[in-house]
Amino acid sequence: NAGVTQTPKFQVLKTGQSMTLQCAQDMNHNSMYWYRQDPGMGLRLIYYSASEGTTDKGEVPNGYNVSRLNKREFSLRLESAAPSQTSVYFCASGTGSEKLFFGSGTQLSVL
Amino acid sequence: GEDVEQSLFLSVREGDSSVINCTYTDSSSTYLYWYKQEPGAGLQLLTYIFSNMDMKQDQRLTVLLNKKDKHLSLRIADTQTGDSAIYFCAESITGGYNKLIFGAGTRLAVHP
């Protein structure tokens, strides 16, 4: 059972480079989320998509864009990476009661 | 504002009980959750409690909720080395959409 699949698992970027983090879920969930996890802090919501065709900003959206390509896929794009975006990124999907299922994370370093 | 606080570290001996505590600020929380994160992995939902409940037991896990004090705890009975992980408390906030607010996580270390 795949659940929530994220790619890549690791990435190193130079300041100013762009990249897209991919996420796919096979649980037929309507809601999908992108979080970032920084040391000593809880997970912070970047963007979410309540249903296919909709996206909304979370707590820390600056510097990111998202695309809900279809019900399964929700991608996160960094247009011009900055060192402050060094973090671990988690994609999640959920049911209406918001019990979230998480991917295994992408560790991103921006030099 | 919305805030969830946890102590950052707990060390227990194998076989003892572990108690991880959490406080939250939003009285309108509908659900409160405990997630577990093992090294190199995503968060895994351990258990959750609805805000109108006081206690929930699930095998070795007991969740206690004190709504008056906005205090949530997770007790793990007979703690094993496989329980070593980071445990996150989270509250569910409704208001346009369901949003989870996470604490910073408690790292549980189990030693022989």
C-alpha cells in the first residue's frame, strides 16, 4: 500500500535555483497539504488544497507555489530558492475529519 | 492566538510508563491528536480524541484530556525501545477549513 508518495527524498539547491516537489496519494482523499518541519518547531502549513481544483495559503506561503494537478497529485514549487527554505518538507492527505496521512518527507538544503 | 506547547525531551527506562504532556490554547478545538515520527519517516497518526471526551484508551496508549486546563497527555504503558521517536501533539481548528496546529514535538528516548 503506497499511501502518500513524495519525490525526491533529498535535494541540494543553490540559491536562486528552482525546483518542484512532487506528491501523490492513492487513498482517494479530497484534501492535500504541504508542511515544512524545522528543528525545534512544529510542522507549519505552507499550502493546502481542500479539493481538486482549489488551493489556499497556509501559515508560511511566501516563496512557494502549488498545483493540484488532479485528485491524486499536489506539487510544491520553489521558484527562486533561498537558504531560509532549507527544511524538511512533508506532503499529507486527509479525510474530512482531518486525520492526516503523511509522506516520508523531502530533505531540502539550499546553499 | 493558536499555540500548542510540549516539552522537548523525555527519557524513560524500558518497561516503565511514559507520559508526554501538551497544552493548547484554542478552546474551539474539535479533535486533538498524537502523531509519532520515527527517524527519517513521516508522521504517523497514533491516536486522537474528540474534544467532548475525557479519556481514550487504545492498547498501551491512554490519552487524557482536561478541557478546562487545555491540557492533553499521552501515556504509554510498558514502554519499549521501539517507542523511541518524536511525538507530536496537534489540535484541529475549524474555521473555513480544518487546520492542524502542531506542537514542536517531544523526543522520547527509551533506555535499558
